[in-house]
Amino acid sequence: MFPSKDETEITPVELQTLLTGDSAPSFHLIDCREEDEFAICRIEGATLIPLSRFAEAGPEFLKGTERPAVVYCHHGMRSMNATMYLRDKGFPKVWSLAGGIELWSTQIDPDVPRY
């Protein structure tokens, strides 16, 4: 289950539940880090939309879909900016991964390299 629309973040544990549950195919997982970071590590199933191209590519990617989205970055700052940008553009069902891929690696999947 996704957090309420009033909340802006989702925890790594909540995301893991979504990825392993029935909701997995019904939401977008967006990595807003840059290509060199994506090459180091990623959460399986994520779509790369670098923050440097997010203003155009982010809304275009979600255009025409009602599916919720979770955005992540390294520590959670860029993904929060991307989340707020998408919400301002009319996509209310978007959340940022609290702590980013760093917290994901320490709490959920230690096989994801840390950098």
C-alpha cells in the first residue's frame, strides 16, 4: 500500500513490500541519478531518468498514466526535488524513497554496492 498523498516519502521497507507484492507491476520506479551512478548500482526494475533531463523527461514519462511512481536517488535529496516537481506538474501519486539507494542498500539489499 502506498503512503497517503499528503506524505512525500516512502521507506525502503514500504518499497520492498510494493516490489514483492501484487502492486509490483502497477507502479513506476524511477531512478533520477545520473548515468554513471546508475552504472554502479540500481534497484531492479527502475527506469533511469537523470535529474539533469528530468524537467522534460519526467512528466513525459508519466503522461497519460494513472500509475503511481516512486523516485529515488543516492540519499533522497534529488528524488525529493523530482517528486515535488512532478506533483507541481499535476502528478499527485509520486513519492520519494527516503534515504535513497544508500538506505536501500543498508536496510534491504546489501548486495547493492554503496558509493
